[in-house]
Amino acid sequence: MSHRRTRIRLALFAIFPTALTVALLALLAAFGAVPGEVLLALPVALAVQAVVNYVRSGSLYRG
């Protein structure tokens, strides 16, 4: 398996807890417990977290 594929998998597994939080917040927003604007920021936060984890995992293979 290539290092790139491994890095992508690590990045995706790292955002899994955050993705569960997104689902919870979506449910809370549906019932009006949190403002709907919170949901607009979550995809950006997930993308940034995935990119940061992908970049950081590159240092695992450089020593």
C-alpha cells in the first residue's frame, strides 16, 4: 500500500469523532437547540482538520 493512501486513511480516521459531532449538531439544529449557522461552519472545520492531519502524517514517513 502506498504511503499516500495510508496518509489519506489516517486523515479520514482522525476526523471520525468530529464527523459524529457534526451529526449530533445537525440533530440539535433540527430541534432548534443550536443555531443553524453552526452547521455552515462545520464542513469547513472538517476539511481543515483533514488537511492538517494529512500534512502532519507526512512527517511519520520522513523519520
